[in-house]
Amino acid sequence: MTNSQNLLELENATVAFGGFLAVSGLDFCVTKGELRCLIGPNGAGKTTALDLICGKTPISSGMIRFEGRPIDHLKEYQISRIGIGRKFQVPSVFRELTVRENLRIGNSRDPGVFGNLWRFGGKTEEPERLAELVGLQDELETAAAHLSHGQTQWLEIALILAQDPALILMDEPTAGMTGQETRKTADLFNRLRGQHTLMVVEHDMGFVRDIAETISVMHQGKLLAEGTLEEISADEAVREAYLGSGGIGHA
Ligand SMILES: Nc1ncnc2c1ncn2[C@@H]1O[C@H](COP(=O)(O)OP(=O)(O)O)[C@@H](O)[C@H]1O
Ligand SMILES: [Mg+2]
């Protein structure tokens, strides 16, 4: 299954919490430049899968490769340094600082970022350009504390983009957003498409519909199905997995 096009490969990846397998023999690949959506009912193991990839949760067995090299033995900060960026559900922007100042300083989660913000790829990302990319060009002098929920999420996304990671992982980026903010976020993801490799865990099927190429469906820690929205919507096993949660459209 090793393929030079694969940026990320999970092979039989398993995470056990005591006797419980939150991720169970997961085989999963992401190709360079793609925008992959990961969906699945509550408790399917999606967040744990992201935690596993970014080194927050140790692997119990199996293997993870990034750019062809095993990374499952690396610590979280090392994985961040080799180019895997993670957006968490709770943003960690500096609330007292302006958008411009936040974009200058970078992301506080990785102490290595201080003083060395532009180390990835040597691509200098100006605050103005980043702000424009995420739709915050008119808020550069606004304190982060005064941004709306959606704007705060976009700032957090811009902070990750500032580091230009080869792979960006996002866990429910539209959670808590208004419909309009969600649509703007879909536009943003469509602009990022092809420029970055993105793996997005998402609940909102309207949003998934707007951005999706390939969708992977997890259920009970395993990969249940993979394909276009049409394909997975027609998949009997997927329908069954979503029974009781109101169907795939209401996941
Ligand atoms: N630290 C943990 N210890 C024990 N069980 C956990 C832990 N984290 C997650 N789980 C369990 O693992 C399963 C998968 O959780 P999670 O990855 O958060 O699912 P999802 O993001 O798909 O909703 C759930 O049953 C959850 O209760
Ligand atoms: Mg989750």
C-alpha cells in the first residue's frame, strides 16, 4: 500500500483505551493536495484518529507514515515540526492582541514557533495576505477578543496556514458557526483546495457537500466506506451505521 503519491498512510492503526478500541485496525491514506472529509456517527473515533496522527494520542499498534517515513514514534511537537498542523476545536488565539499581531506571532501551541514562524518551506506569509485569504482583511487592527466565533476560527486557520504545513488536520471547523459563516468557511476551503492537503472531520453534511471530493466514513473505530458523497450516501453499511442518529444528513 505504500505509494509515493500518499502524503499520509495509516496501516492497521489501533488506539486502545484500556480494553476499548477507539480506533481499530484503521487503514487510511491521504494523497498530496487533496481535501479529504472524514465523517461518521458520534463516537466513531474521528477525533481519536486525528489525535493519533498528530501525536497527541499514542498508537497501540499499527503504523503511520508521513511522506513515506514512519512517524508514530514521534512526539507531538516533532510531528508539528515535520509539517502536520492541527486545528483544535477550541481556538488558541491571543485574545488581547489584534488580528495582525496574532498573525505576526503565530501559534502559541508550539513554543518552537516563536521567533521562527516562517521555517516551513521558507514561504513568507504576510499578515495582510493571510487575512485576505481567510476573509479577515478588514479586521487586521481588531483585537481577537472582539471577533465573532466564526472570525476567531478563521484566524486560527490563518495561524496554521502561516506555518504552511504539508498536511492540515481540522476537527469540526464549522462547529458553532452560523449558516453564513459555514458557507464562508466552505468558500475558504475551496480556495485552499489544491494549495494545501487538508483532512477535515465534519458533522455538517451541507458543508461536506460543498467541499467534498473523497469522503471517508468511520464507524466503531474502523473505516466503513470511502467515495464520493453520492457513493457513500447510497452505501447500505453507511446508512445502517447512521441509523438512530437521524440518518447521514443529520450526523
Ligand atoms: N481518552 C479516552 N479514554 C477512553 N475513551 C475515550 C477517550 N477518548 C475517546 N474515547 C472514546 O473513544 C470513542 C471515540 O471517540 P472520538 O474519537 O471522540 O469519536 P468521534 O470524534 O468520532 O465522535 C468514544 O467511544 C469515546 O468515548
Ligand atoms: Mg470528535
